[in-house]
Amino acid sequence: AAGFLMRRFDFPTAPVIIGMILGPLAETQFRRAMTIANGDWTVFYRHPLSLAYVRAAQQAGYRFNDDFNGERQEGVGFYQTTTANGERQSAAKVFLRPLAG
């Protein structure tokens, strides 16, 4: 039935297949991020002032870098951190200490 409706309304199948493959991976990464951030959804939020600084640097000629751990470290972007409530989080702090009691 789904295939018939997709053909009937000219809905492309590639995005559906990609979504079925990547969907569970994205959900797993989302859950990990929320666990590390102790349920603090602001881990996905960029402060408007931070965005303004990044945009200004780009207008000044700096290249945007979305992964400072990748093949190039130069540029402007947002650092990938493991923080919650303004405090650095580690695997020991997030996973081991709660188990230790």
C-alpha cells in the first residue's frame, strides 16, 4: 500500500530508504547527547551572540569549520564539547560515578 501511494503521488523512494537506514543511528546519537547532557536540551542550542560572532568571522574571510577534530583545524565554528550546566562532563563523571553511588 505504501509503495502504491508513493508512486501515485510521485514521492521519491531514496529519501525514505536513507531515512530508514540513518534514522536509528540519528536517534542513538541523540540519546547519547541527551544522556551526556543530563537531559539538558540546550546542548543543541546555539546562542544568538555566538552565531553572530561566527557569521562576522566568515564575512571577514575565515572559512567555516564544522569539525575541528577533522582533517583541518583552521577556521571558525563551534567547538564540540561535552558540557552540561556549564560544567565539563567526562565518561567517569557521567557513567561511572552514578553506578558507584
